[in-house]
Amino acid sequence: MNENVRLTAWVRGRVQGVGFRWWTRATALEIGGTAGYVSNLDDGRVQVVAEGPRDQCQQLLDWLRDGDTPGRVDGVTEIWGEPRGGYHSFQIR
């Protein structure tokens, strides 16, 4: 069963000022089926929140970890939860 989930991921490395948020949004739109946002954090990390079918959220997480991302990803920490709703697309914040 491919139930809807909420993925929150924190990406660390050289991920600000290199087009990482734009790339993440484009990747999420390419995968399809997810809504949420990507934003820079004050500590240099990028936060990604995606809601949708588990398979699509897992694919986005895999791309964050292993994809040909802009900059340099040193690590990704994630938590899974219940979707909260309220997102109609995937946005850059």
C-alpha cells in the first residue's frame, strides 16, 4: 500500500547559494505527486518538507542523498510522519 506520508528532511553540506532549492523543487515536480516546500535554514542547512505517496517521497529522499545535486551534500537526516495538508504545490520558500 502506498499511503500518503509527510517527509521532513534536513540536508547539510554546501547547499545554499548553489541552486539547490531550485533543483529540489524541479526534482519534486519531475517525480510528481508531492506537495510541500524547500527552504534555507539559518544554520546553513536546507529543509525539505514533502507530502504525498510514500514511494514518491522516498524517491525524492533518494535523489537528495544520491542525485547529481548542485553544491555538495554531506548528509541528510529525515523523519517520517502523518501528512498535515495545506500544500497545493511544491514551493521554494
